[in-house]
Amino acid sequence: MMQINISKPLHTADGTIDLHVNKEIQKGDFLTLFGKSGSGKTTLLRIIAGLETPKSGTIVVDGEVWFDSSKKINLPPQKRNVGFVFQDYALFPHMSVRQNLEFALPNKKESKKIDEILEIMEIENLSDMKPEHLSGGQKQRVAVARTLMTNPKMLLLDEPLSALDGAMRLKLQDELHTIHQKFGITSILVTHDISEVFRLSNRVFKISLGEVIDDASPSEVFANQNISGKFKIVGEVLSIKKSDILYIVEVLAHNEIVKVTAVKSDIANLNIGDRILLSSKAFNPILTKI
Amino acid sequence: MDTEFLQTMALTFKLAFITTVILLFIGIPLGYFLSQTRSRLKPALEAIVSMPLVLPPSVLGFYLLLAFSPKNGFGAWLDESFDLRLVFSFEGLVLASIIFSLPFMVHPIQSGFSALGKSLKEASYILGKSRLQTLWFVLLPNIRPSLLTASVITFAHTVGEFGVVLMIGGNIAGETKVASIAIYDEVESLNYDLANQYALSLFVISFAILLFVYAVNKSMLRSEFR
């Protein structure tokens, strides 16, 4: 279990904000940190890892003090025993996959463990390859495998799937889920992808401008805005054409062009390029599997 | 070939070799520090390291001459405490060369370290590796091309230096007379053939060294990421 109560001023594009988090995280949780870029979610992850130092506060994990500004305690990252998967994976380019894992192994006598993890992650066949020649998904797997070599207390994932395409993303989401189940390892994932939050985590912190504005299960946090009886999509007006007594408005919504009919009063305030909300109240949208 | 020619060439390369080895030990920590530090003193330190690039070698040589002179405080102290006379001696040449070639060693190493993403270092720390282990096993292997470039450029630059050597080393055969001084000396005494022999040797050797750097760096980069 981790108690974290920290604050740190952050210099972002929107000016200086104060990252302030006072929470408890339970053992075995899969927590996602969700928010826009610049909200402080990656910084929070780096603070937990010991890569950044908060201005004040405490971090206590299983009774062990990792950080306490009043007692001037700040455990270095080497002593925290966490696993961290970087956005760029940070595989050592001059070492093969096996050497990367071997380097991470605290006790060189346990080399059996390398083969075990290689097998669990299904990357035995990549063992002798250099990271340069791996695909994004393979790199991500090796990065996770490498963190597992130290038996970490906690797995910290900094948007590890953001660089991957859709299908690979889904597959690796499943794999992260499996690893979490298998090792029972407390995991914290930074993401700005709602589907990732739903597929992986049992708890989500929604972070905005340095504050945790929501803390609950994914369905509770996103209940109000995304899962509602109404159907709504944000779009952009591409054109407005007169057709007999009606007007046809072309709207770009999520890369699709949608044609919507409108009457004169509807378009009175509309200009091309305006952002608009497309919504439907009375009619149920049709679901078709593709 | 006469013995003095061989002696002078050998001295030239001995000076360059010793200077390069010592500078490698100075350049790695210094370049690493400069690439990592966020201290306010960084610009000042960078300026000091780079001074030999812009300063006329004779200026540097002049001040070193003053500093090392046994007539002055520092030189007298060295003489009394360590029996070390740095003016017109090989040891003095080595020290002067180290100062004069410092930027040629530090700059490539510093930019090599800077070009490595900070996540490599952080990943190693998180895996429990100390700073020294990280430097040795993770960072240095990944800047090998920079290390090679730095060493060879430093070597070549030390071979080619003239002003500093002339000021502080003088022209003592077998002790401080290096090839670039010898060329000047032979031309002064209208001995063009010998001057040409020195000049051509330096020309060929410098070209060979640079050719080696570019060829090896290319193949090293290739094999590194195979």
C-alpha cells in the first residue's frame, strides 16, 4: 500500500500550476492517471519512481518511507525497487534483448530467470536481436520483461502504448492485463486514452492542472460525460448549402463527413469552421459491428 | 633518415599519445558533468574549457611560461616541493598540451552524452544500478563514436600544435623539439629538404588519421546497431 501526499510546482505551457496529490493506493491496484498533456500525470509517475523530487510532502510504501521533506528523506530510484516502462522504452541500444534482461538482473546467478521471463513474454525468439531491429510492440514487451527482472513492487507505465497502432495496442493492453493478473503487481499507467482506462484499470485518477479532480472506478469517472442516453459528437462545420427550403450542413466528425439538414434558424449563427456539437435525443443510433 | 628526424617524430607522437590518454581521463568526467549539470556556473565552465579554441596559442604559452618559471611563486614552489621544472621540459609540454587540447577532447564527449536521451540513464538507475555502473556499462558504450572522434582529434591537434610548444618548450632536441617546431627551425636555417621531410610526414600522417576516424566511425555505427 502506498500513501502519497506531495506537492510540486510545475512549469507548463499554461503557466505555473501546483501538482498536488494526497491519495492512498492499494496493493494490487491497477490505477490509471488520465488527463491532458501538461496536467502533471507523468510528473506524478516520475515522482513515485524517484526521478523527480517533490517540493514537499511524504511518500510511504508498505511502511517504508520513500520521501519525507520534513525529515529530508529521499530514497534514490535505485533503492525504490519499482519497474518503469518509458515512453521511448529506453532499451540499451548496444545490448541484445537477452543482455538487456541480464543487465537488469540483480543476482547474476539467477540466469534461469531470464529464460523464464523471455518465455512468459513470448520473446525467446528475439533474444539475440538488438533493440534497433525490433518493432514498437516488441520493444514494449522487452521493456516490460526487463522491469520484471528485479521483482519490482510496483510497475509504472508512462504511456507505453501511445506510439503503437490500433491492433497492436489492443493486443498489448491484453498482455499488460495478463501480467498484472499473473504477478499481482501494483501498476500505475499514464494515459490519455479512455479505452485503455476501461480495459486495464480498476481505479482512475482524472488529473487536471495538477489536481486529482476525480478518483473512482473508470465507469464512475466517465459516467457523466461519455456514457449517457444521448448521442453526441464534436465536429467542425465544413460547408453550408441551400437546398430548396432546407439547408445541408456538412460536418467533419472524427474523420467522417456527416451531412445534416437544418432550417434557417439553425444556421443563423453558424459559420464555416465553427466547432459544433452533433447530438440526437429522440432517435437511438444504430450499432453495427464492423 | 637521420636519427634526429626519427627522434623528433617519436617525441612528437609520444607527446600526443600521453596527452590524449591523460585527457581521456579528464574529458570523460568533465564532459559528463557538463552534459548533465544545470548549475549556473555551467556557462563559465564551458567558456573556460573552450578558451584554447579562440586564444592565440602564444597567449596561452606566455602565461604558462610566466606561471611555470622558477622565478615566480608557483614555479618556485613546484621546483622546491617536487623538483619539477615545467619550463623547457617534456613534462611542461605535456601539461601545456593538456590545457591547449582540452576543448578537442571535451566537446565531442559532451555532445555525445547530451545526444543520449536521459531515459537510458534513468532506466539504469531504476534497475538499481549506481551512477558509476550506469556510466561504464550503459552510457560510455553508447558514445563510443564520440570517444573515438575526441581521442583522434586530440591526438592530431597535439601533433600539430606550434605556438604553445614554442613558448614553453623551446627547441631542445630529444626533449622538447617536436615536428612542427622542427619545420620552422629547418626553414629558418634554409634547410628546405629536411623541412619538407617533416612537413610531408605530418601531412600524410594527419590525412591517414582522419581517414581512419571516418572509416572506423562509419563501420562502428553500422555494427553497433546490427
